[in-house]
Amino acid sequence: MSDANTKDPVVPINAAKKQVRDGKSSATIYDIAKMAGVNPSTVSRALSKPGRVSAKTQKLIEDAAAELRYQVNPFARALPTGRTNTIGLIVADFTNPTFFDIIRGAQTTGTLRDYTLVLAESAESGSTELTAGHRMMATVDGLILASPRMDDDDIRALAAEKPVVVINREVTGVPCVIPDVHKGISEAVRSLAANGHKKIAYVGGPVQSWMSGRRWEGVQAACEWSHVSALRLESAKPTVDGGRQVARDVLASGVTAVLTYNDLLAIGLMRELQAGGMVVPDQISIVGFDDIFGADFTTPPLTTVRSPLGECGSAAATRLLDVLAGGEDEGTVRVETELVLRGSSGRLLS
Amino acid sequence: MSDANTKDPVVPINAAKKQVRDGKSSATIYDIAKMAGVNPSTVSRALSKPGRVSAKTQKLIEDAAAELRYQVNPFARALPTGRTNTIGLIVADFTNPTFFDIIRGAQTTGTLRDYTLVLAESAESGSTELTAGHRMMATVDGLILASPRMDDDDIRALAAEKPVVVINREVTGVPCVIPDVHKGISEAVRSLAANGHKKIAYVGGPVQSWMSGRRWEGVQAACEWSHVSALRLESAKPTVDGGRQVARDVLASGVTAVLTYNDLLAIGLMRELQAGGMVVPDQISIVGFDDIFGADFTTPPLTTVRSPLGECGSAAATRLLDVLAGGEDEGTVRVETELVLRGSSGRLLS
DNA sequence: TTGTAAGCGTTATCAA
DNA sequence: TTGATAACGCTTACAA
């Protein structure tokens, strides 16, 4: 009776693996139990929640576990509990550095709280994004959605399955964390106005982008307040290339300053303008959005409204983990934006 | 008999979860079996490997699965098989844009082959990195290590557990994918020599960095070949800031051109030099390494030896997945580097 | 405080 | 070709 294996009539499913384990791979709670002379369930108790077991056996078990270099098998644990200790993060586009900071933020705080981060790109359309979301739901305890293209109802459908936190967008009924554009934009517009600009343009991002809409609203409001006129231009895509393409519209519009939906657009626009012989900021001021990596590499360095994306990522992870830990949480968390005044904006010389 | 739950003497472990499932959450092969009027094991066969089941029942089962919106439970599957359909990627530093391309590459090809990518940062020292690696091993089928600080033996120890592929470094006995610096560097040095440079410096990265060593060797070889003298300078850290700090050493060395271990160093160096009044490339040429995102944002845009990092990531994932699919694979795959000639290098004017 | 045993969803062995 | 069933490693209700 001491060794059940010897009289086991059926060959274990993967004898090969077993052999390996006996050699070096990870031990199970059964191994620990045998070594400590207790029952496996006691081992389980000792190793999961503290204090459910006498101090003596606790030590016995911990020692055995250490000696055997025990590591829980997350899959075996997930099966009965349903908890995976994993959170998912879906970003719209790996190609966009905006998401780098978000990923980093989420990863860091996830790891801190002993959660694994799994990453997916939603590419393409809102529908494939929804599919990706559903698929991911199978493996994670909760999900962070960064700038999803899905519509609100789809997001709520996802949120009905498991906890979801949305970044860069507000969806009622779902916890969200968004940069509060107000402060940063008014600082930007005030700065522009103070430098004598009377007419500015906002270059929008994708039309479906919730964030782009908010930024445009913010620009309008701030302009009104500062008595400068604002007009909206459209970009084909929110990239450096899109920025280059919109240069002629900017020129044609006759504005002396432009805010763009994001830094990539701003950089493309600036370079195209410079290539055409214009001097930034002497002839035109350019202000980007986000303060992505590399925004200060340009000459002049880009003035931009900083979105604390890393903070968003980490705030989102924190909220998600809090909900998973049993907290109730709804509504929107706002992180402050601020103007980062660098060289691409300033007084008109002419 | 129609509802087993009512007469179940023992309350299921997570009755709450069960209820949810009955409402909407995912069905199991038992549900499908019941619906299709077959045994669960038949469902398993039908759904895993094709052709092990009669066409008729196959269809029956597939229809039922579709109707129930069945999704395998990866955890349940992982338990008996040991296969998780997950690969791990450990990067040294989230803060370094170099890794984003690698992540993107690995992610993309992983997803393509239906594998999930889990991400970890190894932060700090080689020892925590080893720990992270071991921990990760529990959850993944294989591991990609990007520029690890671990020593070769540790990497081999990891590789003994499960398939490992290393990026940006060569470890004998472990499949590696590395940029072949030779071509890119000789192009760079030739270009510099053709522009009349006689004495150039290489600004090294972290001393333990395998890659930095190879690059220095490459520079030496290429310089010898082109009859220009090469000297090596050290940086405190491989960042923009590190680049700024090394500026005075560069100045003191009297070289007219410098290659740096990476683009970040080059950018920092260039800005510091420019801030001190030097004109790039008229007074000094600067060549970076990697061609990271943003390398072309500078003025002048950075000349750099491009490492196809995305390709490395995707090649590593491909190799790993091939090994997991049963292929034998060792040795090193090299991806070609090339000079990207932009504005920061050129002829000396003086 | 500890042991017993059922159950999580899947795969794989064996028998039919 | 299909059905019955043990096994994967862990958690937890219940009994002791």
C-alpha cells in the first residue's frame, strides 16, 4: 500500500514524462505529502492559505517543498478553482508605440501582484477584436482592453463574462481609465494663444476613435475659452505617414498652429512641413499628443500633451486585480494630462 | 434522471460557477456528448484529431459544438497532455524599444500558429532572470530568451527542461537567432572610410553583453580591412543618457566618427554633441545600431546598422514552434544586418 | 488539526 | 469506430 504505482494495472498516460520528473522535473503535492508524512490535502492547505495547519506540520511541509523545489502546477490549480492568475491585455496595434507604455505599465503591476500578463493584438476590425476577446476570456481571470474598436455593447458583453477594464475610452457600466484631456489641452491652447496664435487646427485620428472625439471637444472648448478659432482636419491614418499627407491641408487652411490627435501625426506633419521649407515653430507651431517614446528626438523636439500611458496601464491592472480580489469597482478613473512644452511650438516670427 | 444535479448528494465544488455556465459560460465535451448522443471520449477524439471518427458522428459532434459555442478548456487540456499552447518570452528590459520589435515579431508568428505569448521582464540580475525563467517554464511549452544576462550554463539548464531559443546571443547547444553584424558593420565602416574618416570610436554597451562584444569585433575587423584605426570607449548604460555622458570621452578621443552599441546611445551622444555646438555630420559622424523606432526622428536622421529585430522575434518563435512540433533543431540562425544610410554620417567639413 | 474522497475538463488506454 | 474509465495535479466539503 505504500507505493500505489507498483500495483497500478494501467500504465500512466505519459510514462515518459513521469520518468523525466523523477529525474528532475517538478514535484507534486503527493511527493511532498509522502516526504512529510502527511496527506496531500494537508499539503495543499499548508501551501495555499497559511494558518490552516499546525505550525509543526507547516514547517515540515515547507521544508519538503523547498527540498523538492516544488512549484504549483498552475493548470491543475486552475481546473478546480477556475482562477488562472493571468490577465489579458488586448491592444489595437502593436505597431503603435503608444501601446508600449501601456503594456509596460500593465505588465509591471501585474507581475508585482503575481499575475501573468498575456498579450494579444486585435488587429483589424471590431469583430475580430471581439472574437479575440472571447477566446482570451477562456484563459484569463480578467481582461484589459486598450482602445478597442468594438462597440460599447460588445464590450459590455465581454464584461459580463469576466472583469474587464477599458483604457482610453469610456463605456458606461465598465470600469475605465482614461487620460483627462482637459488640463493638458487647455495648457496647450493657452500657451498657443499667449504666443499670438489666433487660428489653430486639430488633426483628427480615426473617426471611430472615442479618444479622438474627446480631444477635439477639448480643443474646441479650450479655444473658445481662449478666443481663438479652431478647425478640424482629417487624417487618413494616425501614423507618421498620415501626418505627412495632411500637410497640404494644413497649409491650405491658413492656421498658424496645429494640434494633432497623436505624436506620430505631429512628427510626420512637422517633417513634411520642414521638407517644404517651413520653419517650426517660427512659421507654424505643432503640438502632438501622448508624448510617446521618441517625441523628443525631433528637431525641434515636439511639444506635446502628455498622456501618462504607463500610468494608465498600471492603473488598469490595479483596478482589475482589485476587482478580482473581490472589490467592487465601477466608473471611470481619470489620469491627468499635462503640456510638455518643447521646441515645436512658440511665437510666430513673421 | 433528466437533471443529475437535483439528486447529486454532494454539492459541486463551485455550484455558483456551474449556474453561470448553464446560463451562458462555456460548454464542456460532456454537454456536446449529451447533445450528439455519443460518449465524451468520442467528442474528444472528433475535436482533437480528425479522421479518428466516422464522418457522420464527426458532423453530429461539430454541429453540437458549434451550437453550444464550445471552446476547449486549455487548463483541462494541459493537465493530461502537459502541452499548454503557450510560449514564453523573456526580455531584459521593457524600457528599451529594441525589444518591442522582438515582442511584436514573436507575438505575431505565435498567434499565427495558435500559440499564446506570455511576457516577462527579467529586470535586474542574471539570477533573478534565471528564477523568472524557471517559474515561467511551469506554464509554457517553450521559451524565447532575448538578450539574457544569464550565463551559458544557466541557459543550457533551462534548455534541458523545455525547448529554448535565444535571441541576440550565441550559446552552443541551444538554438539561437542572431543578427549577423558583419555585413552591416562593414558597410558602415566602408562608408565612413570613403568619406575620409581615419579614426573612429566604438562606444560599447554593457560589458557582459555578448552582442556588444560581437559588434566591437566586427568594428575592429572592418576597420582593419579599411585601414582606419578603431578605439573602444565605454558607456555607463546603453541609454540616451549614457550617450550624453560619453560625449566628453568622444571629444577627448579626437575621433571623427563613432559607432555606438545601440541607437539610444547614438541619439544621446548626438544631442549632447549638438548641444555643445558641434555640427553632425560636418564635424563628426555618428552611426547607431539596430534602427529602432524613432531613429529617423532626429535631425539629422540617424545613420544606423539595422538589426531586423522583428524578424529575430518571429524567426525565434518559428524555430521554437517547429521544435515543439517535433522537429529537431540546433545551431544558429543569422539574420542579415544592413547599413541604413541617413543624415548623421558623411564627409568631414573642416 | 488532519484525512478521505469527489470533482474540475480533457486525453489516452483498453475493451467491445 | 466507439464506449468506459483511469489519470493529470490540485482544491475543498465533509468526516474523523
